[in-house]
Amino acid sequence: MPSLDIEHPGMPELQFVLFVSALCTADLTTINVSKELRQTIFDRCWRLLHTEPPPTNPQERVLDLRGGTELTLEACASTIRSLLQEANISTLVWDHPVSAPRMNSTPEALPLIDRLERLYPDSSRGVDPSPDPKPGQHPEPE
């Protein structure tokens, strides 16, 4: 199962805050953080960025840090770490099965997707890259 050390996440603070907030709002059934604590973490970070109360609609519960400052980012990261430490959680552990795409491709992207599907017809591999072609074989560009 994936895990994340909250003191040494191995990523920049911005990525850490966005990643943990996404874990807090995801509908995960297997995670070592209670639903109540995940809601508290998100709500407190939200209040550092906004004057209005946090949204209740799950689709709207997304932190947008673009309007924040470095100080706001540090406050969010500190809030996350302190709440998890208070709960004696030093490492986040979760499991998330692969899910179907939730969004349809935009009309502008459809021609590119169609060309890619013709160029790489084996779509059963999903997002994993195809193996390198054998010597002398090259995909046929259009």
C-alpha cells in the first residue's frame, strides 16, 4: 500500500499540502486517518485561505493555493502535521483501487486521442507505455 511520511515526505511543501488535502477529501475506504480527522484537516486548511466556511459539497472541497502566500502554505503544512501528530500518526497509509476516468475528453482533445489510439492500438495497457518496438519496426505516423 502507498504511504507518506509526514515529517519527511520527499516532496516540496506545496505538493505535500495538496496531496494530503486530496487524500483527506477522497472517498477512501482504506486509510489510517479517521473520516473526522480528514475533515478537520481540510476544514482548518480551508479557513487559512478563505473567509467563508468550507464547502459541504464533496466536489467543491478542493484547496486552491494559487492565491495564497508562502506563509499560508507553511501554515497549512504545519496544521496538517500537528493534527496528524496529535493523533499519533507519523505515516499516512492508504489503498486506492484504480478507478474509471471521471471526466470526458474535451472536443478539442478528441482528434489527438484518436490519432494516438491509431498509433498505439493496444489500449489494454492503459497508461503504461508500450514496450519498445522490435528492431526494424516503427509505429506508422499519419
